[in-house]
Amino acid sequence: MRPDLVIVHSPVGGGHKAAAAALAEAAFDRGLSTVVLDTFEHAPRVFGKAYLAAHLAGSIRA
């Protein structure tokens, strides 16, 4: 069975996963089925490592 809503998040930063979970909870409260996906679980490992390194480097400069 296909979900009504697919929520994709990036596991970097403080609130991405929490925001995805909040959206899923709100959808569930409205009777929708949801799937929450972590982007990096479906991408090559090297992509996740490179993205995280770039994100952290940008955070340090900001």
C-alpha cells in the first residue's frame, strides 16, 4: 500500500529530523499514512560524508 505522504529529510542541522517527525505526526492526526525517509540512507555513503563536511564547514564560518 502506498503512503499518502512521503517526507524526506536531511540529517544535518538541529531541526530537520524533528520537523519531519512533526509533519508526520500532524499528517497522522489527520488520518494520512506517512513514510519518513532520511536522504542519506538512500544515497551513496560518499555523498553523505561530503555533504555533512560542507555543511559543518559552512556552519563554522557563519
